[in-house]
Amino acid sequence: MKRNPLSLLFAIVALALAVCFWRWFHAGLSQMEIADRLNHEFTVGAYAVTWLIQLGYLALLSRKWLSMKRRQDR
């Protein structure tokens, strides 16, 4: 069975959110504190995903550039 990388990413994010909610529930935080922390977590997550996409694209471009350079040298 071939695994889809997006499903693995979704599972990791779901597990991380479950752990955060469990910690917040046992810390006795109010609804407003949980909302503030969740807002921060989503903002950090959005920035992380954006950087991953940009760095992945940069890696793809660099591999293509190296491939073209090697073909020219032959």
C-alpha cells in the first residue's frame, strides 16, 4: 500500500492538536486563554507550512538547475 504524504502530515497535525488540547484541559485554562493559544498555534503553523513550501520549491529549482548544468557539461 502506497502512503500519501499529505495524510501523514494531517495525522501529525491532528495528533499535535490533540496533545495541545489535552495539556490545556488539564492546566485548567479558561476558554479565552485556550482561544488565544490556539490562535497563536495556528499562526505559527501557517508560517511553518509556508516556509516548508517555499524551501521545497527552492530545493526543486536547485535540483533542476543542477541537472541542466550537468547536461551542459557533457
